[in-house]
Amino acid sequence: MTETAESLARWLPEEADSVRVADVLERTADLPAALTPLREEILANLVMLAQIPAPTGEEEERVRYVLDRFVEAGLPDAGPDEAGNAVGLIPGRVGERTIAVVGHLDTIVPRNVDHNVLVQSDRCLGPGISDNALGAAVVTMLPSVLRELGIELDANLQLVGSVGSLGRANHSGLRFLLDHLPRPIDYGVCVEGVQLGRLNFFSIGTLRGDISCDVRLSAASRSYGSENAIVVLNHIVNRLLQIEVPQRPYTSIRLARIRGGLGYDVEPDHAELGFEVNSHSDTMIKRVQGQIEDFVAEMNARHSVDASADFFMHRRAGGLRFSHTLVKTVLEVMKRLDITADQGHSPSELSEFIGRGIPAVTLGISEGEKNRKKPDHVMIEPILRGVAQLVAVLQAIDGGACTE
């Protein structure tokens, strides 16, 4: 047994093949160079996918594109499921276990925005290219990547271009797939475009909701301040800011968006506030939700308006321990590729795996920007390292580094 295998054997579970995992790690640094012949094909797929509009709920064209690539790669049973996800299977040599690799296809970019992609010497720029055209393109390319590297896994690879991930859709596509697949998913990897080094293995408790306020039309029912929905919404914002949240367990309330008014000469009779509550404690999430429900009801009585809170998304806190062998293996893969790990929390479809007790991580592929005032972009040079990271992690999982 090599020195690397001996060191791995100390923290890998007994079911893992430490020699096999050690061999994967030894070869990891060579993977980016071995992927060089696919560089242009990966970029071409990225550009073509990114130029297809796919706002949440309108992902059909991207689904068709992904499925065409799956069929070209010879994947059996490639097709859409009942939720509209693009689904393809790479059968394993043994097939006793299944690893799901997921990249969401939808974006926050409206269809009427120009989706043309600009390819420069060091980067690709275009709306939604980093969230999540790059992640989806890499999932689409996995059959070609594994074929180029001559890799065949024992486990099945369930490739998924998921729909309905963002906003109010709240991961509806992946949730449907995990609940209805004929074969159980044993492990999961969520692929996001940015940032390279992203390693999410836990999900903090999250509550998202909208508070809407409508002015009652009857003048007799109005009270001071109720003639203007934005004024009433301001009272609600002030009450939100007065909610006491602890530092331990970490809890925060984020005011995310406000909408209201039609013109300067019209009193607004409708306004909306979007918010998010995050906490390491599900108990704190429930407590804050109760306080919001109470003061929204109070606003109805005090200002004679119709105000309501719609809590459309609730995720429980949970995930893998830092000591889990999958986490340690991913960190070792990143180290071999000179990738600096960022183990913070970022929202992703990871929470769907966590909620079902499926060991899973979220990985980023390249560096870039998303959803900022600057144009969305991804850097070209790091992409092959990001793909190599994904391949090495899949091989390590296949070797037993995820069993605990």
C-alpha cells in the first residue's frame, strides 16, 4: 500500500477502497492537461447553451438542447421527465449505486434580454452565463469528458438538467425527480458555474416569503396612512427591523425586494415586500415566522388594509459534518489542483439532497461574476481545472469515499 493510501485508510470508511481512491488523487493533477483536447468543445457548448433564453418556467428550449447532446453521446433512456427535466443515464459497470450530477437550466434573466455571448481572450460574457449556463454545459459534456479520459465508473451516473430551480419554483424540478426516479439516488453533486473552490456540504435553515399590502377601496374603512400602500409597507419594514435576532445561533433577516406604485401622480394601492430569513436553528426560523404573521395581522387592523404574508419556501438546516469522508476527499482533490476551498453557505439545489439524507456537495467550475451590475462572465482558463475537480470527485465517490 502506498503512503497516500495508508494515510487515506485512517479516515476512509472500511467499505472504501483506499488504494483506488489514492490512485484517483495521485492522477488528479494530470487531469486538466488530459482535458485540453475538449477545451473548444466545452466552450462551444457553453456559448450555445447560454444563448438560449431560459427564465424559470420557460426552460423547454434548453431542455431540448441538453437532450440532443445526451442522445448524440449515446445515453440510453435520454428524455424529459414529467416535470420537464432533461434526464440521461450513463450506466455503470456494476450499477449497484447511482450518483446524480445536477446542473439547473433556468436563469433569472428575462427572455426579452439580448442573450448573445461575447468570447474574449480570457473570458466569456453574457446574461446568465455564470448562473447557470456553465454548470449545465459541463453536465452536458460529462459523457464526452469521461470518454476522452477513458474512465468508466462502477456506479451509474444520473445526469440531470433541472428545471424550476430558482425563485418561487423552489427546486420543483429536482424535487420531482428525486421523488419519482425508479432507482434510488445514493449520492449527489450539484454543479454551479461559479465560483471555483465553492464547496457547499450543508444548508442553513431558510425561510422565504412575500408580504403584500392592498389598500381597501372604501374610504370609510381607511385610517391614517392607509391611503398609500407603500406607506403601510414602510411600517411593516420597520417592524421587521425591530425583530430581535441572536448572533448565536446565527440568524438574519434580509429585505430582498420592494415593488409598488404605477406613476408619480397615482396613490399606490398595492405594494409587495420580498424577504428571507436564515438561521442555523430551525426553532429560530419558526419563531421569526410567528412574529411576522402576528404583526402583519396587526397591520390589517391598525391601518384597515388587506395585508398578507406568503411563505413560499422553507428549508431545514442540515448537511454533512466537516469530518465526513466526502468533504475531506473533495478538499484533498482541490488541494491537488491548487484550488482554494470556500466552504461557506450558498443557496443551491443541495438542500433537496440534504432533506432526503443523501450525501451530496455543490461544486463551482470557474471564476467569474453573476447577478451583479457588471456583465455576467466566466473566466476561460480555470474551466478545465473545474471539470477535472468534478471528475476526480466522481471517481472518489465511486471508490467509496462517500460511504459513512
